[in-house]
Amino acid sequence: MSVIGARTMTVLTYRGKKYTQNKEVSQCEQPILLTYRGVEVMSKRIQEAIAAEKV
């Protein structure tokens, strides 16, 4: 018994033009989670600015 997987190509849109993704998708053991740390970075900069004013 053989299993044949259908490969779907992802269509990407950039500035109104459509592109087809042609790279192989790697099979990771664990998914990679991306996080946005903008709030933490800004609060650190604000705290540093306040500390600099106090001096």
C-alpha cells in the first residue's frame, strides 16, 4: 500500500502581484513560536528615559 500526498502550492500576494511559493516546507519536530516583544522594549526605553531625567 502506498500513500501519495497531494502538495498544495501556497499563493502569496505582494503589492497586487501573485507569486507561488516553491520552497519545500521543512518538517520540524517542534513548531517555532514567534512572539512580538514591542511593548516590553518600549516600556524598558521609557523607564530608562525616566531614570535619566531623575539624575
